[in-house]
Amino acid sequence: MAQINWGEDINKFFNSDLKTVFKNIFKFPTTAVEKINNERAVQSVVFPICAWVLSYLLLLLINVLFLGTKTVWGHESMLSVMGFGLFLKISLIALLFPAFLTILTILFTAIKGKTDAEGALWHSGIHALNFTLVWFIYQLCGLIFTNPGTFIAIVLAVALLVYPISMGINLMRQYLHYADNEGCNSFSWWSAPAIVAGSLGLVIWIISEMGSQMVPMGKMF
């Protein structure tokens, strides 16, 4: 494990690695993971820690701005009715998703006898940042297209569900193939969708359990 220099590594993360992640994801989608690993300035565990914390804080801000300002019961904002604690819980999705990705990645790579906890944790940081960007676009589109037609709704569903999930699977497949390093695609091809889908499923289940203990949202509008 690389030596940690918190001040220097945090500075490198925000000044260099954030740009490196998004540049490679969109400019080199088929080789992004290897390029990010080779180009990232922060080689320590500070990279995923910063990515996770930043994702949570950004998701919290996005949820408060886009959801908290919505009017409920005719005149009050959701933030004033439900309280700030609701948004703290909802935003946990930014931490739960990469956490489950890390755990499942470790379990699946253990099958090949090549478990790399640090590598799995590092890779989850990429997914955390990507997920935050997708969540922002989702909330922004919900604000812009308040009453979309059928065609626009279908296009949005494809853009906001199919494409991001496909991107996540692609990034996971690259990492598994990169970690396996045996020139065989079968393991990464079948494992990547299972890891991503499993992580999303666990997050949805936990968030729905949280929601069941709150006031039914549908009755508030």
C-alpha cells in the first residue's frame, strides 16, 4: 500500500485526478480504467476516500437543491416538512453503491485467487464519481422535463438508466480483465454485470427499507 500524505494527496486529487477520471471515462471509454490507473497522481487509499466523501457531499447538495425545494402539502418545501435527516439518509446511496461494489469485487476476484482489496477500493472511487454525475443529470432532467411526452420520456429513460448502467458494467469489466491479466475475457464478461447489478439491487433494497419507515412520499404531493 502506497504511503499516505494527506495534504499532498488531497491536493493532487482535486487538482489532477478528478479531471483524469472524467476525461478518460468519456474520451477513452474502452480503456479508461487502465489509463486512469496509469495517469492518476494519487497512488494511495486517499483517492477512493476523497471520491466517496466528495460523492456523498455532492449528492447531498443535489438532493437538497432539487428535491428539498419541491412543494409538498400545497405550500411547504420537502426540506421543511421531512427535515434534513431525510436527505442525509437518501444521499447514503453515494456511499452504499461503491461500498457494495468493493465487497462484491473482492468476492468475485477471490474466485480467481487474485483478490486485491486496495485495487477494488480504488476502482470503486471511479464508480462513485460517475454515479454522482449521473444522479445530477437525472435530477436536472427531472427539473427541465416536468411533463415530458411519451417519446421524450422513453429517451430519458434510456439515457438515464441503460447508458449509465452499461457504462458501469464496462468500467467493471475493464477492471476485472485488467486485474485478471490472463488474456481471457470470459470471467470479466460474466462477472461485471453481476457485480454492478448486485450492488444496485442491494442499494435499492436498503433505500426502499429506509423509505418504508418514513411518511409515504406519494401522499405528500
